[in-house]
Amino acid sequence: MGWVWLSIFINLCLAVFVPWADDDPFVGLEAPQDQKTILPPLVPPNKLDDSNRSLKKNGQIPDYIIDNCPLVHLYSEERYWPSDIAEYVTHFDIKDAQGNNVTDPLETLKLSSLQLNYYYKLFNGTYNNISSRDTFLTSRDDFDKDPKWLLGSRPEYGTGHIKNGPAVLMVVDKGNGWVDAFWFYFYPFNLGPFIMGYGPWGNHVGDWEHSLVRFYRGEPRYIWMSAHGGGSAYRFEAVEKVKKLRRRNGKLTPEIVHRPLIFSASGTHANYASVGQHAHDVPFFFMPLSDFTDRGPMWDPSMNYYAYVFDGEKIIPSSDREESIGVNWLHFRGHWGDKQLPWGDSRQRWCPVQWRYIDGPTGPLDKNLPRMSLCPRFVWWNFWKGCPARRLIKKGEGLDAEKNDLIGDNCGILLYKVKPRWLRSILRILTWRGVLCFVMDYFTG
Ligand SMILES: *[C@@H]1O[C@H](CO)[C@@H](O)[C@H](O)[C@H]1NC(C)=O
Ligand SMILES: *[C@@H]1O[C@H](CO)[C@@H](O)[C@H](O)[C@H]1NC(C)=O
Ligand SMILES: *[C@@H]1O[C@H](CO)[C@@H](O)[C@H](O)[C@H]1NC(C)=O
Ligand SMILES: *[C@@H]1O[C@H](CO)[C@@H](O)[C@H](O)[C@H]1NC(C)=O
């Protein structure tokens, strides 16, 4: 036991060094050191004025955003593929936290029924006025039985087009030449991980993931990708690219563009920059909890997406298609899937750290789109609020990891090389479930 405390102590000491050794959170916004120029600061969207706005106010999506749209390798044995939110919501009713009808279950729910606040009649005849935050999209079918709509659609082979699975693009002006392109990926179901053969844990109906490509004057500078409420930030040049023909208004041109590649993990759809096994970034969680990515079917979100521009004042739909579904659904702050099943439900299970079924997630506007840092938020132990963009991709471990991926990682590799699993588990505990590695990676990555 003494060793554990010593290890925690050492880790704490290391963590405490960070604020001195590291620059402020805006370090990611500066140019690499070899370029002498310091780029201008980002401007919070609500502080923009006409002198420092980066985008025209007509709601047009700049071409460079589409040219640098990430491609997503889904997992080869994925069961829950992307789907269309407009079709998805038709299988739901909106209920409040007590299970009362907020919308009429006799009518089909439409995206346009999703809104900021609800005023509805309770069964005893009184009226209630609540924020959508306290509501849940509640499935009409038993989601435990995998209804067809829960499975989503695979990308078409070759093109990567998902006809019934538009991505959602939110373009946010960050002023002084900076523009953020948030690509949201919607999956109808999140299948959580297994822990030592038991599971899955942490399943939920509805799954929103996203990536962010940050541009300065039309040049992609940074990319950030979401994973389990956190994620990882990279310099744009660090991530793998795929050559594709440039599209203009849906038509192919002979020009080649190099598009960034991200990998969506099996079941959880967490995003990573490489192939293999990825430990969840959850310190204090001593169990070997991992995500897996591989080069499964490639999804090209630029073939089908709903696009909106946020110019600092309002959300502007980019075409008639978005106009027809309106922007109200973006203001819906409720849960995009069922409330956590109650303890007594036969489908629910519990283990000391997790439930089998948890609440559905909240939507795109809950992901801190006005953020200045690349990271949407900071976990409590990251008190120095660091979100440095890595120069090297964080490599996956494990059997699926590609050979080259094993070169260049440091701590993860050391642990990976420890063969007996029991010994490795002990070492992982001693290294505070990877925090030590995290800290080392933080400096060397
Ligand atoms: C640009 O943005 C800042 C907010 O950081 C604002 O105070 C300022 O008035 C704007 N205009 C100019 C010319 O800087
Ligand atoms: C919700 O509405 C349906 C159909 O009108 C009704 O059968 C059901 O009892 C209502 N549920 C609650 C909790 O009021
Ligand atoms: C109806 O139910 C709500 C919530 O359960 C309660 O707050 C309210 O007082 C009830 N109204 C009447 C008239 O019983
Ligand atoms: C419900 O509450 C919101 C905000 O609290 C308010 O703007 C709205 O007018 C209310 N609606 C009704 C019908 O009372």
C-alpha cells in the first residue's frame, strides 16, 4: 500500500510542476516557433464586431472548410452506425424527468418539435413550464432489442457517402481570421465497454461526437477530436491525411486535397488519431478500460451534412435543406436519448463504477462552441487548463495497432511491453492509471 501512496505523491508533485513548465492555455494559438510571427488572438463570438469578423454575414460556408473535412474510419465490426437525426426523432416522445408526456405521444415527433422550453399539461390538469434541459427524448421501442433505426447506416463503399446519416457542420467565427469548423457525428446508440469480460457498461441511446478543425485565414492549423467528454488536440500537420478529389457544390474536380483522418472507436464512437487500443483518459479508474479503432469503412461526412454558420449573433442555416428543418432543434438542451433506466428495470445492471444504461447525451450547442481553447472543458485535475496541440499523434496500443504506430510513443509503450497481464495491471495502478504517462506524454508529445 505504501507504494501506491508514494506513487500518488510523486504524481501529485509532477502535476504541480506543470503550471511552471507549461505555457498558458493560449499556447496552442501561437505559431510554431520556427515561424517568428505571433498570430492574432481569437475573439469570443459574442464580442465580434464588423472590424474583426472572419466570415461574411451571408451564412455561406467557405470552401476551405469542406476541403479539410475529416474522414472518419468507423470500426470494421461496428454495430451502431451513423444516422439522420430527422429520422431518428420520429421514434421518440419527449418526456420530463418524472416520465410525464411533454409532447403528445399520438403525434409523430419532428425535429421542429425540439425547442428551448416546453409548456405542457400534466396528467392532473395543471400546466408546467420547463427548460428542455430537464427533458429526455424517450424511445417508443425497446432499445434493448435493437430496433432497425438504432443500427444506423453504413457508408457506401468507395465514396464513403451515408445517405441516411448526415453529419452536422457548425461553422463558428472566432474573429481576426480565425474560423472553427465543428463536425458533429450522430449515432443512435453508444455501446459501452466491457470490464474484465463483463458488460457492456455505460450504454446510452443517442450519441453525439465531434471534431473541430480550426483555421487561420483559410489554412487549417489545429484539429481536436472528442472522446468520452474529453478529447485530444493536434497540430493539423500531425494527423494522417488521405488524398481525395476536391468537391465543389457536390461535383468532383480534378484537384487533389489532403483531408485529415480520424478513427471512431467500436461502440463508443470516441475519436482518435490512430489505430489500435486506446486507454480511456480516466484517472483514478483502475480498470483496464479501452477503446478500439481500426481501418473499417470510411465515412466521408462532406458528402452529406446539415450546415449552419454562427457569426457571433445568430445561427444561420446554410441552405434550403437546413431552412426546412429550422434551427430550433439546436436550441433543444435536453437529452437525445432515454433517461437512465431505473434500478428495478430488468434491463438495468450495476457494477461499483458504472450502470449498464445511462442518460442520453445533450446536443451540439452543449459542447462549448464559443470556446477559445481547443478543448471544450477541463477535468478538475487539469487545474492549469492546459490543452496543448500535440505535434505527434498519440499512438494506439495492442494487437490492432499498426506496426509503425508502436514507434514514437513512450510510456504507453513501456507498459505495453510488460507481458504478464497481472504485472501490467499492477504497474498501471502504480502509475496512477496512466496519469504519469499522461504527464510524460504531455511534455514529449
Ligand atoms: C475586436 O474584438 C475585440 C474583442 O476582443 C473588441 O474589443 C474590439 O472592439 C474589436 N475590434 C477591433 C478593431 O479590435
Ligand atoms: C402519455 O400519453 C399517452 C397517450 O395520450 C397516455 O396513454 C399516457 O398515459 C400518458 N402518460 C402519462 C405519464 O401521462
Ligand atoms: C399536479 O402535479 C404536479 C407535479 O406532480 C404538482 O406539482 C401539482 O401541485 C399538481 N396539481 C394539482 C392541482 O394537484
Ligand atoms: C416559460 O418560461 C420561459 C422562460 O422561463 C418564458 O420565456 C416563457 O414565456 C414561459 N412560457 C409560458 C407559456 O409561460
